[in-house]
Amino acid sequence: MRQHLRPRRRRATPLLAVAAVLLGTVNSTHPAAADPQLPQTASTPRVDGVTAGAAAIGSVDLAGTWSFTPAGRATTTITVPGGGWYKQGFTDVNEAVYSRTVTVPDSGQPQSAWIEFGAVNHQATLSVDGRLVATKTTAFTPSTFDITAFAAPGTTHTISVAVKGRGALRNSAGKYLVPVAADWSESVPQGIFRSAFLRTYPAVHVSDAFVRTSVANQSLTYDVSVTNSSDTARSVTLTGSLASDSGGSFAYPALPSRTVSVPARSTTKVTVGPIAWTLGTASYWWPNVPYRQGYRAQLHRLSVQATTDDGRTSEAAYRFGFRESRQNGEYFELNGVRVNYRGDNLQGADYDRIDHGGKGDAYDTYPGFLPPSPGNPGWPQAVDNYQRLNFNVVRIHQEPASPYMLDVADELGLMIIDESGVRGSAQDFVGGHDNMVEHVRALTLRDRNHPSVVRWSQANEPTFGNDSEQLEQDLYAAVNGADGTRPISIDAAPGADSPSRYPNMNYPNFAVFAHYLDGTGQYGERVQTVTGRPDGEGEYIWPKCNTRQGFEWFATATAAKRGKGANDLRPYTLLSAWASVIPGVRSTDFTPEEGGRPLYGVDNLADPWSNPQFQRIQAAFNPVAAIDLPYWSASGVSDANGTFPLPQSVPSYAAGSTVSRTVTIFNDDLAGTAVDFAWSARLDSPTGAVIASGGTTLSIPQASRVTQPVTFTAPASGSRVYLVLSTGKAGTTTFTDSVEYFTLGGSNTGPAPGTYRIVNRNSGKPLAIAGNSTADGAKAVQQTGNATWTISTAQSAYTLRYTTSGKLLDVNASSATVGLQLQQWSANGGTNQQWYLRPTGDGYYTIVSQSSGLLADVYAASTSDGAQVVQWTANSGLNQQWQLIPG
């Protein structure tokens, strides 16, 4: 495994260079350890990633024109890497042979020579002058070949690479034998892509290092792999040193040396440490939470030198962050602090469909995923876009990220869930078992030194491919064996998210995350609780994500589930709503997975940050937010235009009545437990006259929330009251929400609490529970008779308790499904048991679910006894209007 650093590639930026000399170096750290207002200057290290090959003593870039012979066709030429063969127009090719001549550099000392590809999808057989070297089967990870025995220093040879793409690696039923990531996308890269080099190394050299850091133990340990390609065993002395990679100034500990004997033609791993780390929290890697423009995370560099008994040396450097990501029972922790993940799932295969000199390999060829270039700010801007939305994590979904993308996430402090290309439905998990296992191991080895990677996702919806627990145990063992310092999870297909799916996988660092708890394309607030494991939902909203209504659910559904304590929430998927989260992408550039077109792109959204839907999402994901959850839930389902709030769901108060709200305040920013909360009620506009206000400082544990009452008297004049909520820490405001408003006027008030017959206007029949059952789950119907309900207030809403059973009118599981029959259930305090009673102005009311925003409706306007009472979208029908007759 060759994962080294060499000096950064510096772009020509004279102004920045001058500024760096004049201003010096600024060390930006997490707010727990430094002033959160610390300015970021032009001297901050540039965001341009790192590259492999520091230990190499010779390097030949093999990018360029190669001979290319698709199976059964005439020889032509192709560009390597060029994004692979599909991007270059060979869209119906399944296997082909690449070839070219190479000259091996002569270092003047004993050396080894390697052909190294950044990625080959999927099987590569390399030959030198017709002699077979090796066959490697990979997916999105490096393929490396030792050609030392085939190519002497200074000699020229013909190398050929016979490559089989995914189409050539199927079983008899057509299922793939390799991890194909997004099998639904025709544009996923095939063939040689990412990079191609011939590199030479000293005969004895440092070939890999893995840096393991422990905040709990305040220690650093690293494993160094030393490769001896010579015919003689060598004694090798390893020495190491530490330095800052991001401009910090620390008193680093001295590293002990180690001497080891490395047998001929073998690799030996040496463990150094644990070494005491006493540099404090300022030395830790922290994500950019809360969002600060210009933030740079703290990174360090381990340099390792190997000196052989004949006096020759090899050096390599490895970048790392001092941080610890762990799963602690029902919670996640970062650096010993509880953390909740709130973010996105980046489906790169959608962007592969952009025709940018051909379709395919967006991660390595589309400017929005690359370093900044003229006309495009590149992947660093994409990371900033995520963070400005207040997303703190991105799951790189199905198609693994490029190394550059992870480098930038390291530097800018974006947490990453690193997912393999193992996906259900189209893969043969039996015949391709070994390929799946080797893939997750290779991905882990490639990415394990990236501090931004806080968790591994070993598979996506594998149950669609009829996986087995044994396969998942083998995948887990491969990932954990290659790393062992991070949590591991599976993002599970709908209906297959129960922990009982894998009863023997009781590992303390393992969890399964559900998809689509409320159904696909639905608004919902369901959260699945798993005892002893973190709770969350890995995908929800799709395929409504490219609609304004679905885009609003990013805010409303996330806020609701966040209020129920979910530890990990990732709606699916932002790119369908905002394609230009990746800079430069137009809404017309590709067809997303669900079909249609993305909602927004650079062609129709000049300023995302002034768009009210973006602002609502920023509020929903804000780490230190104050949210009136029932108010949000009342409008959660929104409408086709993504309206918030829905006018029919806005509470009304009579002059002189008491307005009582319960606000939930969150503390998810990783630093401190004291949260300042303030509110003001303003007349007729968010900046209108203040009619009431209040504030306090609350003690809120990390990754937790508390509720705080807000009470004031409705004024005698005006038409609206706006409730402006804000939070802050240490005197700095971090959140302000001024969208919430209430209407004023006695004619719009709800009924007085009491016992009523609730009679449908269309049929003249009362609301009842079928058979007057007392069972939880008994269904609501209309029925001739004298059934009564006790109506009680619950904040600005009401509960409706059936007199016969003593149980409440309830929306099952807070579902937002239109047409779902209402039921009764024991009181649980949920918004699915709370209702807005909206006057129609002529003596009737609509009954609106606070959780779904839908109305109580007699199905199909039936007048029959026993007709279902369901929830339905508002339509002004008489079957949605009810008279309250005191009982």
C-alpha cells in the first residue's frame, strides 16, 4: 500500500504569496481551544490536496496517448487516464488491452520498479514484453504492479494492460462479480482512470504508515511497513519526526527509533508507540462546526526515515489529524465529545452523467470536483457550500471519493462517511464474495490516514442483493482489521434495517442505519430506536428531492427527526435539489437517478443564500438552533411550492389571550454547554415593535437538547405577531429564526376545551371509533349515534380524547401518507396526537394534524355508517368540515 505525501503542488498566486510574507501564519483551531472570531488570512495554507509517491526516487508520468484494442475490434488510441474508456466514447466496450513503451529510470542504486494506477475498473492483467506480471481485481482503488524482475534500470519495455470492465465480470444470471457502486448509471468509469505512473523506490523502502491517535489515552501510535525487494535480508533502523502541516506551532514529542530485520523479498510492519501526546485540544482535528468562513483544520505530518545496514535511506511523509472518532453505546463521539451527524449523501454517479468532454468519472475530470481553476472554484467551494448549509457530514455514497476530495475535507474540516462500492440488487455476493471483501479492505487502507473520515459504511442496501450475515461479518472483519479506530455501519434498504437482520454482529463499533422509515417520496417524522446503538436515518425524501416540496422536507423532516433524538440524519439527496452544490453544474446538465432534472443549478439560482428554502435548511441544520417543533411540524408536509409556513396551519390567538409555545434548543457544536437563548414577539413584522421579550442562559449537554417555554399576551391590535428566536454562545449569536408568525383576531380562535360531538358537515354523522373499541390502533370512522370526544388544549393545538375508550385521535407513526385511516392510541405526547382546529368562518372547523399537516376527511365523501375517516390534503370539501356540538 503506497500512501505517501510529497510537497504540495503550488499554484501561481503572487498576491497570496506576498500576503503570506507580510502577515505571517495564522493557526486556526476549534472554538473550544481558540477565539472563534480568529481572522483567516491569505497566509492560511492553501487547499490543494496532496499527492502520492514521496518515497519514490524516480517517477515517470504515464499519462498521455496509449494504444487501445477493444475486444474483437481494431487497434486505436486512447488517453490515459482520461476518465476511463466510457468517457472517451467507447460506451459499449467491456474489455480491452492498453499498451505503450516505458523506460525505467536508473537511480544508480539498488531499486524496485512499480507500475501504479490510481484506479482501474475492474480487473487489470499487466504484462511486460508479453510476460505476465500479475492480475489485480479492484474497484475505485489503486492497482499497483511490481515489475522489478521484468524491467532492469535504464531499459525500455512494452507494457500491456488487459482490462475487464464490469460488463465482462458477470455471472450467468447477469449479476456483477465486482463492486460496481451505482449499477443503474451507465457512466460510472471503466478502464484505467485517475492516474498512471512508473515509479522507482530504493530496494529497501518505507512502503506505508498508518497513524493511530487516541484522545482518550492522549497518545499517538503508528505502524510502519518496510518493503525489502532485494535478495538479501536487511537490518533497518526507523526514525521519525513530527511537524505541523497547517502552520501550527507545537512542541512535538520526540519519536523513538526502532531497528528491525526485514527478510528478502518481503514486507515487515513495525509498530512505534504509544507516544504521549501533550499538545492540548488546540492540536486536535476539529470539523468546521459551527460554520466559519475561511476555517482550516489542524493537521500534522509524520516523517519516517528507514536506514539500512549498508547506509542507504528511504524517506516518506504522512499527513494526519490528531482526533478520535468512536461509537459509545447509543452515541457517537469525536475527541471525547458527543456528536450528532447531520448532512448529505453525495451520489457521484449522478455527476458522471454530465457530458464534459464525454460522460463519466466526474470526480477526476469535472472542474467542480477538482482544485480551483479559472472560472470554477472547484471542490473546496463545494465543501464550503455543504458547511454553509450547516451540514457537518457527507456520506460519499456508492462511488468512493477521489483522494483529492478527502484531502480537502481534511483541510476544511468536513466529516466524511466513507462508503464502499458494495451495493445490493445487481451484484453476486456469493461468486463475487472475495472481490467485495478485498475492495472494502483496499478502500480502508487507502483512506485510513484521513482524519475527515469519521466512519466506514461497508455496504449500501445490501439486502436488495440477498446478502448474508456471513458476508457482512467478512466485510466488517476486513474493514476493522485494516483500521480498527473508527465506527463501521451499514446503510440498510427499507424494511431491512432491524438489528435482528444481523443478530451476531454485536460489535461495539457497529450500527445499521435505516432508509425511508416513512416510505419513499413522503414527508414523515418517524425515528427508529435501537437499544444500545445510535439511532438515525441514512436516506429519506427521495424521489421527491428534485421538487420544491421535497426540498422543503430537507428542513422540516430533519428538524422533526432531530427533535426526537436521531444521532445521524442524511436526507437523499441534495444534488437533485441543488445540483450546483458542486460548482458550475446547471440544472440541465444531467438526469438524476430518479429521473427529471435537478431543481436548481447555476443557470437558475444566482444566489442560493437569499433563497428562503436554503435559509430554512440552514436553520434546520444549525448546530445551536432554537426551533418551535410543533410549529414546524404543522407545515412540515408543505405544498408543491415548498411553502413555509402553510397559511392554514398558522395558529391564531384572540386579543388578550395567552400565547404559550415550547421551544426546543439544540447544542450540537462540540464546544461548551452554556447556550444563550433569547426571544422577542414583534408586531406585524420581524422588525416591528417589540411587545414582549425574554432570555436566559441554559445548560445543555453536548449533542443534546432542552425545551424552554415562551409565554406572552396577544396584543389588542395588529394582524400578526412574529416570534423571533435566537441562540448564541459566549455573547456571539449563532442562530436567528424570524419566520414564525401567528395571526391575531377573535374570529379565528379555536373552540373552548370541553366535550363535543364532532359531526361531519357532508354526512351529518359523528366521528367515532369503530365498534367503540378500547384497543390501541382501533380505526376512526363516521357513525350514527352520540359518540363524544373531550377536546383539550396542547400548546396552540388540541388533543381529541374518545370518551368511550379514553384514548386519543392519532396519526399512526406520524405518517404523512395521504389516505391513511386515523386511529386511536394511548396518550404519548406526540404531535401525531395533536390537532389544529381551524374555523371555516361559518360555524364549522377543519381538523388538521400537527404532525402531517393533513386534514381529517370522510373518505370519498361517503355518507355511509362506518365510512373511514382518513387524513387528506386540503380541498375545501364539506367532508373535511366538522361541527362541534357540545355534548
